[in-house]
Amino acid sequence: MAFLFLGGCQENEDSVLVQEQDSVEASQETEFTNSLEDIDEVVLTGFQRNDFGDRNMVALEEDLCDRAIITWSPGEKTMIIDFGEGCSSPRGVIRKGKIIVKYTGRYWAPGTVITTTFDNYYVNERKIEGTRVVKNLGFDESSKSFTFNMVVEAGKMIWPDGSFRTFASRHQKKVFLPSASSDGLRWELTGTTIGKNRDGKEFKSEIL
């Protein structure tokens, strides 16, 4: 995954500093992107556990700790995944707090919209805030892939030292189903993110 960061810079003597700043931004953007992808996996796992994830299409390897509680309310089309005061998953991801999900249909069904918000939610000691909306744009038979449009509004990631990064993002993800030559899902992500970094400076990034 490659990121392009857009911003002003001076010439020559400042070029090394700019490169270092870009490296820091790329690292923070990677943390942000990985956290969002982790949230998507948790939500899909919640659907699977309630037989709402189309296991005949693809079964995701689960990574929830034993203490995670999933409250399923199909009449209201909501799901709450509660990690309580925190627990570590089989892969070592530490999550605490709640992920609140509202949905219009099955995860893999074209046209489904999934809206996710958070209640004091942390992943690996970073607090996540904001609203994430994922829409299934449909399946492409030729490439055996689904396309999802993903939008984050009023996003915020807060580190343990109190510093934070605000962001709004517009991403598109293609998820390729397993094939004879692959063991699992493969995905490709493109799009842009804007916001303010941990130093309070405005940034814009593009995933290439």
C-alpha cells in the first residue's frame, strides 16, 4: 500500500525534514487504515455468528476474544459488539468498548449499507471515534470481486498520550474472493483522506 501526501514544502535544506514528516504521516495513515479494516472484520464476524454473513460465499477466520458479547436485534437491524473493559484476541489485537452497527441487509448483498459508530471504543490502546458508512456496490463476475464504497465522517484517532488525528475519508475497496490460486480474501484499497495530524497541521493523503 502506498500513500501520497500533499502539502507545501521548501527546497533543498528542508527536503530531508519533509521526507521525515511524510514518513510519519504514512505511518499514522497505515495505523488508521489498519484500524478501519479491523473494524470491518469485526463487523463481518458479528454477521457470521448470526448466520447473516453468507457463509456459502466466504467464511472469514474469526479473531474475537472469548469475552466479546454480540447483541443481535434483527427487528431493529442493529448489532452491538461489546468488548467490555478490554480483551486480547487470538491474534493479539486488544479491543475494548463497543462497536454499534446499523445495517440494511446482508454484508455481501449488493446495495447493503452498513453504518458503524463507536461507544468508548479502543483498538490496541488507540481510541476510535466517528461514523463509518460502507455500501456494497455489487459483484463483478469477471474478476470475482465485490466493490465497497466507504466513507468516514468526523473521524478521530486518539493515542494514549492524548495526541490525536482527525480525519474524513472517501475510500473504495475491492474484495476478491478466494480462488484456486489463493488461500483467502484479497483486497485493494484506493481513495483519499483529509484532516489534521497529531501536530495540528492539515494534511491530505491519497492511497495509490
